[in-house]
Amino acid sequence: LAKTTQPISMDSYEGQEVNITCSHNNIATNDYITWYQQFPSQGPRFIIQGYKTKVTNEVASLFIPADRKSSTLSLPRVSLSDTAVYYCLVGVSYSGAGSYQLTFGKGTKLSVIP
Amino acid sequence: DTGVSQNPRHKITKRGQNVTFRCDPISEHNRLYWYRQTLGQGPEFLTYFQNEAQLEKSRLLSDRFSAERPKGSFSTLEIQRTEQGDSAMYLCASSERQGGMNTEAFFGQGTRLTVV
């Protein structure tokens, strides 16, 4: 499974857009990029998944350049409730024949400041 | 509530005792996973079931750990002869596989184990 590198922590003020970039230089052709969010004392929660270009849902956007060696999770107008750890994962896909084994790194701890 | 349910939420046990955790997945999900998470780290995969069959086990799952999913619904994770190093959050997740496609994994709130 491809290794991912992301910042350990980030701070942002309320109302700002937050972009968290993840590097995955060894991403394989069939790998998807998935982001999870985790609040203290809770299990991770799926945010978004993509393969290339841009994916947007009601929570976030995911930007993936053509070489797919990195990806950026964009959270629009963050609020205090977005304070959490965000994990970038590579290697799982909706159509994979195997298990949905997720390999988490240490994630990025986002702190939203009033 | 139709999410993944884990019990108990907290467990304190003395070293050497056995503990058992229960996970009730989302009802239509045929895949169930156990993860372990220590402070400051991301969750680590332990094992995976498809229906009642245990298909993958991590090398992290020592012989003191055993997981079952007897009827393809709820699952239990047992730790025998607990050690202080077993102190962690134990997370259960479930997903559905239909027509060759997976849904994303949905996690429970976890069971926090403290071994004293």
C-alpha cells in the first residue's frame, strides 16, 4: 500500500477555507484516495474519495492533479466543529475485489480557532 | 440508531484478566472489521470478516486475541491474559459489498480498554 505524508497539524480561523495536502508518491494505478475525519473518542468518519481531477460533496472537495502523487482536501468555511484529525488513505476503492482494509497514518490535527 | 454499535464503551481490567468486546454492525453490511488505536496514532487493522468467515488477520493479532462472527451478524473480540500494552481504543467498522462494489467503512465509537 502506498505510503502517505501529510502535515502533523494545522490551525485555521473560523470561516476560512482549509486545504490539507497529502503526498503519495508511490500511488498505484488502481489506487483511490480516501479521506476520513476523526473526533476525539469517536471512530473515523468517511469524508470523500476520489481517483483523479476533482470530487465534491456536501462536506468537502478533493483535488487530485494529473500525476496523482498528491491530493488536497478542501474544507470550505470551517467552523469550530471541524476541529478533528483528518486522515489521507491510499489504496482502497469501491470496486476492489479484496477487503476494505484501511491503512491510516498519523493524520493531520486541524484546530479551528474562534 | 442504525449505526455501528460497540459495547462496552469503556473497560478497565487488571493485567492477566480476559476481556470480550462486542460489535453490532449496520444490519445489511456483510463485511466487519476490527481496528486498534493508541493515543496519537491512526487506527491499525486487526482483522476482517465477510459474513461469518474471517478472511484476513493482521500480524498484530497475537494468539491472545480471537475474533468471531458466528452468524454473520454481530462480532466479538476477546483478549486473553491482558497486558498493559493492550490498552487502546478498539474500533469496529462495517461495510457492504454488493455487485462487486464496496460501500465506505462506517465505524463505531469504539471500546476504550485500560489494563492496570
